[in-house]
Amino acid sequence: MATFVDRYPDEAKVVQASFAVAFIALGIGAFFGLIQALHRTNILRVIDSVDYYTLLTAHGVLLALVFTIFFLVGVFTWAIAKGFERPLPDIRLTWAWFGLMTTGTVLTAVAILAGLVPEIPMSADVLYTFYAPLEAHPAFYIGLAMFIVGTWMAGADWFLAYRDWRGDNPDERIPLQPFMVLTTMIMWYVSTLGVAVAVVFFLIPWSLGLIETVNPLLTRTLFWYFGHPVVYFWLMPAYLLWYTVLPKLAGGRLFSDPLARVVFVLFVLLSTPVGIHHQYVDPGIAEGFKFIAMTNTMFLLLPSLLTAFTVVASVEHGARQRGGEGYLSWLGALPWRDPAFAGMALAGLMFAAGGFSGMVNAGMNINYLVHNTLWVPGHFHMTVGTAVALTMMAGTYWLLPQITGKTVYSRPIGLFQVVLWFIGMVFMSNAMHRGGLLGIPRRTAEPQYQNFDFAAAVGSVGEIRMQIAFGGLLLFLSVVFFLFNVAATWAEDRVDTPVDDTIPAPLSPPSGAPLILDNLALWTGIAVVLVVLAYTLPLASIVTDSGLLGSSPGFPVAISLEALAEAAASALPHVSLDAAAGLRPLDVAAEAAETLEVSR
Amino acid sequence: MRQLSPGLFLVLVAFTIPLAVEFRTVAGFFGFDLPFISMILFEVVLLAILTGVYVLGRLTPDEDTATTS
């Protein structure tokens, strides 16, 4: 029986190439993650603390942007060709966006990793969020801009495929998988406008020296205008797999096609006007705007809960088709041996836990308790780090045979790998959440535990650190097993029927969904209006307060230990030992620097 | 005895980890400050129970509830 690679060989090559880039990024990013986990917890230090931020930036960019989005464009290309049952309109356009995204990725990665080599005058240790006034090398921003433009072209490619399909099928409902792709891309177009403006009009000219200053709050707000919807951009391919593939793997059918459409429409409407909830502690944004963002964020619980209901109902249907009975006993009838199913199910379970910790982040009052603490990476390692990443890895075990024509090398290794990821993440994210509640900060290579009294409700800081290191190690091993399995699969010989790639019709078919759900122009219009309502006044207020270009010069993010040592050595003669008595080293250094400045 | 497949057994082993890790937290809610070793002991107990269920299911399979998963 022919599978995807036989029907659409050109598209299969693009999907293969996208997955290859995604998995390379996954391997490098995971390795950097392990180094950070061991460094921060003081288990093993193979890098200078100065380089920690270079690796942290690379870890965030390679995993949160490159791995997830390259996998997304691969899955979406597969879904469009399979859903519309036709090749993409022009494969040259498809390769063009792939090439642009890859070039942008390489440029950005080089700008970041050059920070590890002092001889190269280039660095971008600005972390994944690239907040001004931290300034990166222009290549970092230009690479990111190329990457984003590449995704826009990919969306255009898929909309052109839709136009062709619609021309031949004027009265048909949009097939569910392409519907999910198109609505996700509408959300992406609306939300990436913010980061595009920030990068093209402010950060690139600023890093090139064309303008001297930026308004940090403005660029930061524009980043978060994009920064929260990007979470849903990562999540939507996982949702696509949960809605359309997971029920099939469970042996059943999707419970409700109309409900799935409602969920994706809600994400189009609600994803973007919420970004200010990442800025609850930012001065310069009125509390009222933050309250509105919080309210909008809470509305996003609705599609998440609808998804939980629909996916669980679909999986239960599958279990009962396989002979499962009782209120909970049906869980035992599910195909837990299948790594694709087990991985997605575990990812969904972890997503529920991540959703609960996300509600803490979203609440204005309790967010202050955990803001900028380890709680936050604990949260997003559960959501993007597991709900998304584990679903993508698990989905690979079902998708890879379709795009290569080869069977998975080892399903037992696959099962072991997804379970290992779940266990590793339980250790790491649990410890991060607990550490966050104690007030342990995030984004630091040198967390200090001596001068603070971390009152742990349970356990100790030492245990938390060990748990993070152990969890990080398990996660890295899981990635190694995954990459080995993928590489070995790729090296296999082709077979006639590598996997059953059929997707059964939903229990509640699309004919039951109101026609208005397929009116993409309407939902785009409403989404734009909601964004205008949510952002016009805050942005106007920020620009009125500090101007469009603000007054902040760039701050170098590249510091060398040699320069630091020279500064300290020149300051030391000015330090009075008596005055330094009882002070912490940092205070002594600050005082010395002040003395030096005065003496000059 | 219900027969567990190796796949389900492995997944259930994974589920015992968060139970063991959060065991002390739950005990803390009720004022019991348990030492670190209690988490390991609790995990061992959970694994022993799970292994027992798995082995018994293999030794005395219940034909009506045997799963093919």
C-alpha cells in the first residue's frame, strides 16, 4: 500500500529535510541543556560561567524556535498535501522557504556560538527573549528575521494550496488537518507582526549603529506581543497530532470534528491579546492593561479544556473499541506498547500539570511570587518541553515511516525513550517549581545560596539541585536514544507498507459544524480587532512616555574574564580592608570601582 | 488476575515517579516532615506492588480481561 512518500515524493523530501534540521537542533540544544543543568547545580563545570549565557541563548533558540518550528513546517507540509490530497502548488516555493529558514537559522546560530570564541568579534548572549537594551550582533537579528519571513512564505505556500483546492471543491468543508494548519498560520501572521516591527525597525538598525537608542519597554512589549502566541504556534502541531492521530493510534476515531474547529478558531482569536501577562512586573504599563491581559489569558483555558475533553473522549472511544470496559479499566486496553501513542499520552498528561502551573503565572497577584524564579522554566519545560517536544518525538515514530517508506528501527527503544523523557521531566520540572517557590532565580550561572535563608516547605535546596541535574541527565539520554532510533530508521531499507497511515472519519463529522467556522476571513478580522483593542492604548502610552526610540544605548553582552580580572586588579589598590570588613565581595568590588572612578 | 502488558507496566512505572516525588509534599501539608530517604522507600514500595501485580498477571492470567496492548 502506497504511503506519503510514494504519493508525494517531492513534498516528502521537504518534510524529511525539515525534520533533519529540527533533529540536529534538538541534539545540539539538548547537549547545551545538559551542560547548563550540571553547571548551575555545581555538579560538573566544563565551561566558564560567562559562557553559560551563550549556551543558554543557544539552548533556547535551538530548541524553542528551531526544533519546534522546523518540525511544525514539516508536519504542516505533510498535513496540507495529505489533507488536500494533492501536491503543493509549486515545489520551488516550498524549497525557497525551507532554504530561507535554514539560512536564517545558521546565521543566528553562528552569531550565538561565536560568543564562545573570543577571537571572533561577534556575540549574541541576549537569551531567547533578546530584550533590549542587551544588544546582539546584527547577524543574530537578521538571521531571526529571515527565519520568520521563511515561515511567512511557508504559510503562503499552504494558502496557495488551499486556493487551488477550493477552486476544485467550492462547496466542500475544509478538511480538518488543513483547517488546523490554516487557522494556525492566521494566528502566526497576526502575532509575528510585533516581533517583525521590533526586529526590523528597531533592533537591526540599532545593532548596525544606524540609530543610537531604543525604547526597551517598547521592544519588549512588541516581543511579548509575539512571545505568547508563539507558545500556541509550538502547541498547534501537537494539537493537530492529538486531535487527528492519537485517536487513530488508540484504535478509535476523533470524537468531534466541529469541536476541534471551534478550538482552533478560539486560538486564532485569543492567542495574541494576552502578551502583557508576561510583563506584570514591568514598570511603564498601567495595571489596568495588565488586568485586561490577565482576563484574556484566562479565556484561553476554554480551548484547552475543550481539547482535554475531546481528546480523552476520543481515546476512550478507541480503548472501548479494543475491548476496554469500566470507568477506568479501559485505560489498560490502550496500545501502551506503541511509542507514538504512549509518548503523546504522557505528553498530554504532563500538559495538564503544565497548564495548572501556567495558571499561577497568568494570575496577576500570584505571579509576583514566582516571577523570574525557577518556577518559570519549570513551567515551560512541562509545556513546550514536554507537551510539545515529547508529542513531536512520539509523532515522529508514526510520521517518519510515512515520509521515508521505512519502518521504525526499534519500537521498544522508542517506548523506553518517551518514558525516560517523562521521568526526567518529572524530576527536573518538579524541582524547578519547588525551587521557584523558594525564590531561587532563573537565568543565572551562579545562583547564591549562602546569604539567603531559603525556607523549604519540604526537603532542601541541595535536593532540588540534585533533582534538576538528575532530571537533565535523563532528558539528555532520552534525546540520544531518540536520535539513534531516528538515524537507524533512516538507514533502513524501504518497505511497501511501513505504517498504517489512514486516519478514520470523526464520530461527529464536519457536516455538523456551522459553516461560519470555515470563514477564515471573518476570524482574521475579529482577531485583528481584538489585538487593536488590547494593544493600542498600552503601546501609545509607552511611546508617549519615552518616545519611539527611547533613550537607552546598547549594553554589551560579551564580557571576558580577562577584562573583569584587569578591572578588579586595577581597583584593588583602592580598597580599604577596614572599610571592606563585613561586606560581601560584590559590594567590595562596587565600592572599589566607585573609589577608582572618583580618584580619576 | 488482570494481565498487564510490558508497555503498560513501563508507563505505570513512570507514573510512580511523580507520586513518590510528591509524596513528601503531601505529607508536608499534614505537618509530617519526612526525610529524603522516605521518597526512595515509597518508590520502592510502589515498584514492588506494581511488579507483584505484573508477575501475578503473568502467572494467573484472567482470560476475560487479558489485554493485547
